[in-house]
Amino acid sequence: MAEHYGTVILPARAGKPRDKAPVENAVLIAERWILAALRHHLFFSVAEVNAAIEPLLGELNDRPLQRLQVSRRVLFAQTDQPALRPLPPTRYTFEAWKTAKVAIDYHVTLDKHCYCEPACNNDPLAGGIGVENRPTSVDPSLSLGDPERGDLERRC
């Protein structure tokens, strides 16, 4: 995934890193400030909450920081934004490979989900079956496959 998006994933440093506390404190300030402003409001959906938070978050990002005398938005524009690159045109798709023995009913189990292996495959190991997490239908007359890629299920 990191290679697809052109980035590196680093674990948190062990010991006592000095930059974790300021980040946690910034989250705490934002949380307290937004919750204090919305404490007397009653919301009936997540969309309502998001709509109420959006202008407050913009106002918080435009407020100058005490020590630096510049806003979070200005700091972002000066330091982080120049280093950002556009996202790749295609989304990342997760793939997992598993060697499995085909059951007597021609099914292979992967993460507690059963996938059908064609009966014409004489190989007892399901090495040639492609399994994808995609919507399925109980009605066999409905086709939810992608015509550009072709169906994942092979016909004998």
C-alpha cells in the first residue's frame, strides 16, 4: 500500500519522543474547543454533526497559535503542502493469497467466506482461482461482474 501511494510507513518511536505530546495536545485543544461550542446542540445525524463541525474547524485552523503568532492553516501552507503530491489515479486494492484444498463441494474458504472452484479443475489445490471482495447476488440471473476484467468464475 505504501508503495502504491509513494510513501513510507514508520512505526512510532520507542522511548520518550518529544514530539508526541504537542501533537496529542493539539488534538485535545481541537476536541475541547469544538465540543464546548456544540455542547448545547442536539443532532439527529452524522451529517448534521459534520456540518456543524466544519465551520468551527475552519475557524480553529485560522486562529493564530500563541507561541508562533501564525495560524495552523499558514503553517500547513508553508511546510506540509509543498511536499504533498497528488493521489494516484487508481485506488489501492488489497490482495491476499492462500493455498487451500478444495472441499468435496468445490468450495474454498477464505476468511470465513466460501468461494466456488469450478468442477473442471482437476488440481486438488486451489492455486488457480481468483477471489475478489465484490458485491454478489443471490439471484443467478443478475450479473455483478466487471465486463472489462471478465468474470472471476471460470466456465468449464
